[in-house]
Amino acid sequence: MHFYNLYNTNVPMALPVYHTNTNLPYPFSLIVNSNQQQNQNHQNSATTLPTVMHIPLLTGWSDWVPWFAGVRNHIMNLSLIPHICDDPKLGNPFDPGCIPTHPPIITVLSTQVELTAWDFWWQNDGIAGHILMS
């Protein structure tokens, strides 16, 4: 991955600065489960979006419960809950299935493994978004 300075090639481009919170209660993990491990092995192929034909359409408040159940079950089956859950609230019991993930931070100096993890995270986030918006 290369960053080019398009305006003046004689001046080196500055590296991006990322502010990270080292006090987060949950560590970042590249691989969460075996399903994601299998998906990561095929990350170079085109992403195929899952079908959402079985999820009822959301047309109003009266059909929100069946829509939500369909969306949540589909996202849970694909192990994508961390892409849609909120940060844990103080006082709530610990639920290891609802730890939100955030995209890995990459820089110009990132390794191929870090770039692959970043790409894999965004592919999964796109799948979760597809399920929510379809």
C-alpha cells in the first residue's frame, strides 16, 4: 500500500497520526472464532453477500419484532454481532458475545498481516451492513 503526495513529489508525505485509547477494557483480537478463520483464508476472493430473502421487510412498527429477530439471528449465525453492538454500559453484566470490534489501525508501515486483518474487518462490516440495510 503506497501513499503518494500528488501535489509536490519532492516533499515526503507525513504519516497519519492515530490516537488510541490504551485503557479499553477488551483487547483487540484478529481472529474471534473458527468461522472467521475459514473466511479469512478466502479473503482474496470476491465477497459474496448473504441472502436476506428470509428476513421480513420492515414496513412499520408493527413488523419490527419479526424483522429484528431475523436480522439478529442472521448476524449471530455469521458471528458478526461485534460489528453492530454498542460499547458495554457500566453496571451491565459481562457478555463476551457483545464486545464491539473496531477496525484495526493501519499505517504506511503496516505489515501484510495487519493490512489483511484491516481488509477482513471491513469485509465483515460490509456484510453486517448489508444484512441491516437489505
